[in-house]
Amino acid sequence: MSLQKVRCFTKFYLHQTFLNRINLVFTLLFPIIWTLYQGLSHRSQSFSPERLITAIVPLVAYIIAATALDGVTLATIATRDDGFLKSYFFVSGSRWPMFSANVLVQTVLVVLENIIYTLFSMALYQTFSLRLLLAVILLTIVAFPLISLFFNWILLLPFQQNSLSALGTSLLIGLLMLYGIDSSNPLLSMLIALNPYQFIANTLRILLGDISLQRSAVELIIIAIYAIIGVISYQHFNLQNRGRA
């Protein structure tokens, strides 16, 4: 994969992101409104850094997952449906420079989103932690490409981008509702760990120093599963719109 090709596509996706910058507002809207409601409801209570982590982790994860879904997965399908993706493939000779460039651009965007949201939460709860802010930035850089890869299975569904928008919203909310569920069954525990929200929360805990052999092993397995699903799905993604629903 040529870095020159990635650089060219990066300019294209930067331009597209600038044109669709309103997405930044919409992605942050739900987390900020919910955090504001929670913060005003518990205004009389003091918040330790540990409690702040518990409060913001699900919404930091939501911002990562929503940006991966909208900015990478659905954007890829939209580009395909518009007929551009196949043309870009003929120009570059590979489908991966396009994906890599978009993920790179969206990673910068989602880092900015999470910085804004984390600083807003710290100001609201009057608890500032430079360590947490840096951990959230590193978490976003590490987790976002992996979540983007994992969501590539959606590319194989027989629907166009406009039909998948409702499914994507339902998926984001459904995964958020399943976050934090525990099970003593090893198989169910692994399925729960596959939830991007759970993966992001566990990764943040590791980055903050809460490391155990079991947690680290599970993280490595999840990373491998995300990568395998993402690569296989994207390789089999049909670059030509065949009038799917």
C-alpha cells in the first residue's frame, strides 16, 4: 500500500469531513446533553477522578463507535453507492489506501471530539485529571481504527447507505444498553467482551494502570477478532452498487 496513495485520499476525505463538519456537532450532542442532565442532577455531590471515569466512559465509547459507524462504515457505503469507490479502486489499484486514509482523517476528528467532551465533563463535575485526559486521547487513537475494522461486517449487508442509517442508530443504542452486563458463562463473557463499548472501557482501564493477566489476554483476543473480521469483510465488500435495497 503506497503512502503516496494514502496521502492523496487523505486530502479527499479531509475535504469531505470539512464539508460535513456538522456531524461533529451531532455526534457530541447526545453525550453532552446526557452528561449535562446527569451533572445537574448530582451537582451537590463531589466527584472523584474514579467516579468521573465511571460517568464518562460509556459516552466516550459512544463517540468513538458513532464516528466509526457514520464516518467510516456508512461513508464507505455512500461512496460506493455514488459510484466513486470503484473509480478510486481503479486509480489506486487497491481498496486499502481509501480505507486507511478515511480512518486516519476520522481518527483526528474523534480525538478532537473526545477532548472537547472530556474537558466539558471535567468542567461540569469540577474534577480535572490530566492523566485521564491523556488516557482518553491515547484510548481514542488505539481503539478507533479497531472499532472501524470491526464495523466492516456491516459492509456485507444487502442494503444501501440510507437504509442502514436506522440500523446503525439502533446498533449504537443497543450496544450501549448491553454495556456493563456481567456473566459467569465463559462463552457469554466473550460475547459481551466483543461489545465495542466494553472493549473501549477495558482498554481505558488498562491505560490507567488497572492491568491483569486475564484482562490483557481478553483484550488481545478481541483485537485479533476485530482485525480478522475487518480485513475479511472489507476484502469481500462489493465495490460496485448493484441496486441493493
